[in-house]
Amino acid sequence: MRLLLIGFGNVARTLAEMLSVEKNNFPRLNRLQAIPVGIATAAHGNVYNKNGLDWAELLQYFGAHSGFQGHSSFTKNTTLQLIEYADYDVLVELSALSVSEQGEPAVRHVRTALQRGKQVVTANKGPAAFAFRALRELAGAKGVRFLFESAVMDGAPVFNLARTALRGATITGIRGILNSTVNYILQEIEQGESLDTALEKAKQRGITETDPSYDLHGWDAAVKLCVLGNALLDKELHPGNIRREILDETVAAQARQALLRGMRLKQIAEIIPDGALITGKVFFSAVRPVDRFYSVSGSGSILQIGTDVMAPIIIQQSDPNLYDTAYGVLNDLLELRENRISRHLFYSEKLK
Ligand SMILES: NC(=O)c1ccc[n+]([C@@H]2O[C@H](COP(=O)([O-])OP(=O)(O)OC[C@H]3O[C@@H](n4cnc5c(N)ncnc54)[C@H](OP(=O)(O)O)[C@@H]3O)[C@@H](O)[C@H]2O)c1
């Protein structure tokens, strides 16, 4: 499987490490046989070699030279030129989210690859939040997949679960703590920190969005809520239409007050379908110890999925890190690989 990577940031480099220098730690990933043919970045140079590149060498070179300039496979081709003309099987879109640009340029990256009949895997929330239906239909028309498991809850199986275990169920509602950075900041405030210091600590841990206002202003949770609503409820949600409460000094005071009353303030993201109408909101609410959301600590997250046939299903994640996100991307790649094999078997059997 030949990959074209867009972005060589935290997630992409972790993925590269898992497939090379750390591969002995993850034996079940070895069957993936994913070979990079190209990597595009915004400002650190691009590389391309249709015969394949080497993960470990790329990591080493990138680290030693702070980019790909001067690499033997360095190319002046732009990101979009590589997506349009390079020889690859799967586009792995790992560029940063832009809310102000409505998910661009990632939406265009994904659309261009799908138009060429390439498979797409992404951890970027933008494409599924801002253009889900169009991209899903395009993928369907071209007979390829558009997978984005890591876009919500860092690789924990949300979309995989819905696709497989919930085939016969209609999802009726979604409620979760989706922004682990805000959860961490609220916990720091409970422990006596000011909002500014709590935010600074989150930045030092590297868990804030590149633009921390995406966390504080509820954009990150709103965008994730749209990905969930679009993909699981088959609605057309837009981040701009999600009501958001901002994490400010008033909310910080509410968090301290809630603690005095034996409760914890949580940022909740919720979709409530109401016939044809659908409301999505991101808000703060004090929860009691009996509430499952109470125990979500640090940079953890939780998602409650309501269905027409089953009792609510809860997915909870404790302090995920970059390995979780990179794993979600790799699991999507495994799904593509296994699809290809089962399709091949199916057609070969039919031919017999
Ligand atoms: N970090 C997490 O734990 C996590 C969890 C879930 C989902 N995600 C999502 O996964 C994606 C990657 O996250 P990350 O933490 O790896 O981000 P990151 O460290 O900020 O890396 C982003 C990468 O994208 C590149 N890039 C930006 N615009 C580009 C363009 N137009 N063409 C080519 N490359 C471009 C950047 O290049 P330069 O370095 O040259 O600027 C950089 O290499 C993001 O969408 C993020 O929201 C991340």
C-alpha cells in the first residue's frame, strides 16, 4: 500500500515511528506494509519518489535538517500537484484544521484525491465537518473509501463501532465530553489554578489546538460534534450553526463553585434530533458524582450514543496521546487493506 502523506507533524511522525523504529513494539501492525511515496508539508519541504521512501530515513533526515530541504527525493511540486499527479494508493491527510477557512485546504486535498479514485484516510476533522456529504458521495461514486476514525476521540473506535456493531440500529442522540483539552483546563481550575495558568499548562503539555481559541471558544467540540452528526446521524450539520459557550473567567468561577457543591463542571457537546430539526450545542454543566461524565479526568473524553434499539452505549477514553491518534489512522489503513483482500477473495471465488 503506497501512501502520500499530507503533513509531517506530531501525528504523522508518530505514525512513521510506529511503522519503523518502533515496529517491534506493535507486531500486529506489521502486516500493513505501508510504504510512503511522498510527504507534503506547509513550510518544511516536500519529498516524492514513486519507487518508495523509507520511514526511518525520512524521520532521521527531517529531525536532523528541520525539514526535507536538500533531501535526495526533495521535490518542488506543491501539495496539490502531488495529490493530483503522484502515483499512490492512499492519501493520508494529516494537515492542521482550519475553522476560519471552513476546513480548507484539507477539504480540497481530500476531494482531489477522491476524484482520482484514491482511497482517503484523515485525522483532520475539517473534511467530515464541513463537506461530509459531498465527499462521501464522491467516494461512493468512485468506489473508494473516505475514513476518518481519528477525527473524534483520537482513534477510539467510534465510526468503526457504528459501521459494524450498529448496522441495524438508528442512532438517536449523541452526548459527550469531546474536547479533552478543555476537560484538562477545568480540572486544573478545580485544583486551584487560574484560567491563564491552566491554559499555559495545557499548552506546555502540547494538547491545545495550534490556535487555543479553538479550544476556549468551543470550536473544537463543535467541529467534532458536526463530524459525529454528519456521519452517525446522517444530518448536514455545520460548525457555524452549533451553539457554543466560551470558557472564560465566569465559567472558571462556576467550576470552582460546582466543586464546593460536590459537583464538577464539564463541557458537554450534544446533538438532539427533533424530527427534521436538529440542534447541536456545546455548553457547560455541573454534573453529580452519579453521572458517568463526572469521572472523566484530565485529558480524557467520553461519548454516549443513544439508539432506537439498545440502551445508551458509552465509549470512554483515558488520557489518550499521539499513539492513539496515529493508531486510528493505521487501523483505517488496515481496514482498506482487509477490504481489498476480502474483495479479491470474493471476486476470485465468484469466478471459480
Ligand atoms: N495531535 C493530536 O493528538 C490529534 C488528535 C486528533 C486529531 N488530530 C488532527 O490530526 C491532524 C494532524 O495533527 P498534528 O498534531 O500532527 O498537527 P501538526 O503537528 O500541527 O502538523 C500539521 C502538519 O500539516 C502540515 N500542513 C499544514 N498545511 C499544509 C498544506 N497545505 N500542505 C501540506 N502540509 C500542510 C504542517 O506543515 P508545516 O510543519 O510545514 O507547517 C504540519 O506538518 C490535525 O488536523 C489535527 O486536528 C490531532
